[in-house]
Amino acid sequence: MVVVVTTITIYVTYTFKVTEWRVQIRRQMNDQDTDANQKAIDSLLNFETVKYFSAERREAARYDVAMARYEKAALMTSYSLAFLNFGQAFLITLGLILVMIMAAIGVRQGLLTVGDFVMVNAYMIQITMPLNFLGTVYREIRQALVDMGEMFDLLEQPAEVVDRESAQPLAVKGGRVTMEDVTFAYDAARPILKGVSLAVEPGQTLAIVGPSGSGKSTIGRLLFRFYDVTGGAMRIDGQDLRDVTQSSLRSSIGIVPQDTVLFNDSIGYNIGYGREGANQAEIEEAARGASIHGFIESLPDQYAAKVGERGLKLSGGEKQRVAIAPTLLKNPPLLILDEATSALDSRTESEIQATLERISERRTTIIIAHRLSTVVNANQIIVLEAGRVAEKGTHVQLLRKNGLYADMWARQQSEAEEDAIPAA
């Protein structure tokens, strides 16, 4: 009995200790596998950059190094598994041999019969078989938990923005948007907005301009509640955005983003993404509104044409026009235009600008722009500088102030005139 208990104790302790050691090795192997996959995906998605700098061999070498690390970790995982299996088999066999030797000595001394010897052998086999099963199950469970570790870590991450238990759907009556002494920082040590206050009346257009890094695009992200304000409040028709559900808020706001990333699917799918269940006629009408229908009709596959990874088969202007169409299809009461025409030529820009002005007539619209020529007709222009409202007024009023806006306007007009002068 002492030999059996000792064998089981040593076996269980050995299995637990070695399995925990293998967990660390398995985790390293998963990390190396993730690193190699990330390098491969980055190289493929950014293949144009790789070719610009003739870096094919460099990327291949980076991938080879990552795969070599993964190979080393995978071999260590296999070696450790062999060590675990060998140790388990050795301990069980050693215990069985000791018990059989003791039983054989007993038979020789006449203390046990041959039947007792067979019985002891049968008992030992019945004891060791569950031990083998226990070791295998424990090892597989621990390995599976390690393989799913990143998913568990992701699930344990707290959400930055959550709906309150008392949150109600947003009710857009007129579309009045206000910011009341709003402060915000992605990092507490680096504040972005420093007490910004503004108001957009229903059906009017507000333009937000300013130097890069002044906080223009951050206001758009806060309106969508990608983040909550650090201080102050943002309201739509008097409703604090923190008191409404995120889904109802985002369904009421349409945005044409500055950075356009499309799904690797057809043009029709990307346009139809603006509203679930939209039919072909509605998709084509939205494409006409974005001045992209004619281009699509000229393609061999028309609306079934693939746009490629992140829209790589389209030019910058075509991508941006495709990005405008889903917003037209969504037909929201509130509209945000974040550099909506920045990648377009002058002719196409004027066409889309006319379309955007037409669809903005009955909507509350916020234009985030760097190019001031796109905001001259706005009902109010806010000039941000270093996270604060530096100036506000109409285009004419701000020019008369001869301040930051007037200086930005003069610089852009000068650059436009230089671009218009033909080279000698």
C-alpha cells in the first residue's frame, strides 16, 4: 500500500509541475506564432510600401527570423511533451515493478499464492490506467487554456465606453448639438480639448477648422461616443450623450471620414453597408449623389466589381466618393463631414460639395476641415487652437477680424495661386 500511495503522489506531483512548466513554453510558442503572423499580414497589406523601398528581401528576412523563433519554441513544446510522457510512464512502470517484486517475494516465502500475485497485478493496472487518463486530460485542458489565453485577456478588458443602466434611446427632434465646457484627453498628461463650448442649431452647418492637432477630429469621435468626455457635457436636443444608448446615437449620425477603409468586397456591398436591406435602386441613387455612378457603370462588373483589400483597387478620389455614398444611403438627421473631399480634384470636389450642401440643407451638419474653401458657406465657423476656441463667426466676420482664420485663409489662397501658375 505504501508503494502504491507513494507512486500516485509522485506521479500527480510530477504531472502538475511539468505541465505548469510546459504552459510557459506553450505561451512563448503562441507569442512567436502571433508575431510571425503579424509580420506576414503587415507585409501583405503594405505591399506598395515594401515595393517602394525594394524591401522584399528585408521583409522575407524579418519573417524568417520570426518563424525561426516560432520553430524553436514549437520544438521545445514537443520536447517537453515527450519528457512529460516519458516521466509519467517511468513512474507508473517503476511502481508496478516494485509491487510485482514484492508480490513475487511473498509468493516465494509462501505468504502469497500465485492467484494473489495475479490479483495484485490486476489491481495495479486498474489503478494506473485512470492515472494515465488524469494526466492526459489535465495536460490537454491546460494547453487549451493557454491557446485561448489571448481571447480570455481580451474578454477581461473593461470597455472604455458603456451604456448606463438607465440609458434611453436618443430622440432627435430638431438636431441641436451643444458642447458645454468640454475637456478631454486620451492621456491625462496630454489634454486635447480644454473647455470647448459651442452650439449648432437645427438644420444649420457648423465648420470646425484649425491647425493640425488642435482637436478637430476628436470632437467627431466624442460625438460618436468612441470616448466619453473627461469634463463638461455634449448634448443633442438637450440629451446628454452619456445618458443615451450608443446604438441609437450612432444610428442617428452619419459620417464621411477622412481615412477611408473599404471592405474587400464589391462596390455595391460597400455602398449598401450604409443601410441594411437597401435595394439596388437605392444603392444606385446614393452612388449618383456621390458622383460615382458613372464610374461604376464604366466598369466591366459594374456594382459587382471588387475594391480589393482596404479599397486598394480604387484611386483616392474614388475611395472617398464610395465612402460618401453609404452616408447618403443612411440618410441620418445629423451629419459629420471629416475632410470629406480632401482627396478629390477641384472639379469632382465642387460636384460633391454641391451634393453635400444639398443634403445638409435639412440636417444639422458639422464640417471638420483643413481646406477652408469648403466651409465658406457654413452658418458658423469655429477656429480651434491648442484645444481651445480661438475664434468664432461666419467666413466674412472672421476675415474682418484679421486673426488666425484670416491668416490661414491667406496662406491657402497663396498656395492655390502658386499651384495655378504654370511652370516656366
